[in-house]
Amino acid sequence: MYPNLYYAFKDLFGIELSGLKIVNSFGFFVAIAFLVSAWVLVKELKRKEKEGLLGYEEVVITVGEPASISELLVNFFLGFIFGYKILGVFFTAGALNDPQSFIFSGSGSWPAGIVLGLILAGIKWRERNKEKLPKPEKKTVRLWPSDRVGDITIIAAVAGFAGAKIFDNLENWDRFIDDPINNLFSASGLTFYGGLIVATIAIVWYLRKHKVAIIHAADAFGPVLMLSYALGRIGCQVSGDGDWGIVNTKPNPFSFLPDWAWSYNYPHNVNKVGEMIPGCTWNDYCTQLPAGVYPTPLYEIIACLLLFALLWSLRKRIKVGGRIFAIYLFLNGFERFWIEKIRVNTPQHLFGFQPTQAEIISTLLMLAGIALYLAAPKLNKKFANW
């Protein structure tokens, strides 16, 4: 396992770059998932725009104005945060020993923050000053849904992270009560379905605000969500973030399957759980699970990539709006429901049963998928442009 890119580069290429310690492996692959998914989403939205399923919104903009105070302040603030925390890792003694803890602490570099803030504010001022006109002009431009993917990606990232943290703490309430501040602001402890639900609500609100047809936009999102989940799970597997399965001491029954793909003890996992690895020199990341477990993130990577391929192949064949997203909901729920059977999770107490939070939500997603698939023809007639 590689808790951050420093150890990955050191182990794979023999290169030691201390600055890579700030790049958490899980976060790196989540970022890759967002970027790749955004690119795929743009392509699919443009296809639907050409088919006339998604329209544009006319927006009046003003060109030729100098940078406003609010724009300069926003750029300064973003630069300050980045400089104070990220660059601060390199200017603060001992920060590189545990960069994740440093980033989520109150410590930082004031000089780096102020300097970078001023630089970004200056760049924004210079950029707008080049476009400055003697008399600012108003123009009407057409913005298509594909033009808004940048905003959608940011909304999904922020709302998704917030939702993932909220649902994780709800699922592990006792742990949250013991240390609420640390559990809210730590880099670990994320629940996918929490992120999916909150991000979906935020994106639907955004799309409605800009008059984008939800039912057709949802069909574009379906395959993309499956792909992003698969790519994000690579981060879980590579970092060993605790999303592994239950103990599996059974002998590998498949001759073609490597033993580590059947049962794995996640050495050097980012959660720092398990027993010490003899002779390990990876500082804090010297633990491995005492017994092998099912590498469930690996299984989900494979399953969801195959399901993405299925959804991608169906997207042009199924003409009824909403049905691709309905299939996504069902497949997502189906995959997650069954993987939960061999995953480590916190059971909930519900009417005498002890399902996990993910099992409950995945069941609801399957039911919602079936309902949406059956109701899609009527919904298209009633909410074609909603």
C-alpha cells in the first residue's frame, strides 16, 4: 500500500521527493476520478445538446470592467489558504513528517499565505485590466450545460465531501460523540452514499436554477457516476483506507487469481491499523492487518468499470429519457448491496434486523431504479423540459 505518493515513487522508481508526502494517494485518485469524469460528462452533454435534448440559457454579461474588490478578495483568500497550508508544509519545521495532520491543523505559514494571496490577486487584476474598455459593454451569450461542467464539478466535490463526512459520522455516532471536531475535519472517514446523496441534491438545485432538463441530464450523469466510483475506489485500494472486506482465511480456490486478490493484509495502510511490520522503515506507516481480508475495493473497481462499459454501450440505444439513469441506480445499488456481504461495516438496528447503512441505501436505490425505469415514459411527457 502507498499512503501517499512519496512512498509510491520511492518504492516503484527509487525516487525520494519529500514534497510528495502532502499528496495522499486516496485524494490523488479521487482528483483523477473528478477530472476524467468531468471530461466524459462534457462529451456526453455535448452529444445530447446536438440531439436537441438539452438547451441553452441566455445570460447577460458585462465585458470590459476592471476587477472588482470582491474578485480580488476571493483570489487573495484562495491564494492565502493554499500558501498558508500547502506551501506552509515546506516552510514549517517537521510538517513533512505528517503533512495530512498539518494540513488539517491550525498551523501554517503566514508569509507564504500572504505572498501567494497577493500574487493571485495581482494576476486577476492584471488579467481584467488587459480586457478593460473605456466603456464596459453588455453582451448576451448562450451557455450550454456542457459549459457548466466546471461549476458542476466543484459543487459535486464540495457537497460530496460534506455529505460523505456527515453520513460517516451518522453511521459511527459513538465515535463522533467521543471526538466531534477531529471526526468532522479529519481527512479520513468518508461514506460514498452520503457524498452521492448530498452532491445529487446540490447538482439538481444548480441544474434547475439554470433551466437544464433534469431527466436528460441525469442520463448523462449515470455512466459518469459509475466511472468516477470505480476510479475513486482505486484510491481506496492503493492507500488501504479501511474500505476492505471481512477476514478471509479460506484457501484461494481460483488458480488464475493471485493470492493478494483473494485475501490481502494491506501492509503500510494509511489508517495505520494492524500489527507492526518487522524491519519496516516507513515511519508511521508500518502496520498490516494480522489476517488477510477480502480486497473489496479491488472487486468494486473491476465491477464498476464493467458496469460503466455496459451503461456507455446502452446510452445511444435507449431513447426514453431517464431510463439510463434508472439502470444506473439499480446497478449501483445491486453492486453495493452484494459487496456489503463481505465488507467491514457498522450495522444499523432496524425492526429487528441489522443491515448496514449502505445496504439500506442500496436497496432503496434499486427500488428507485425500477420505479424510475417503469415511470420514465410518463415522466418524459410530463416533465420533458423540467
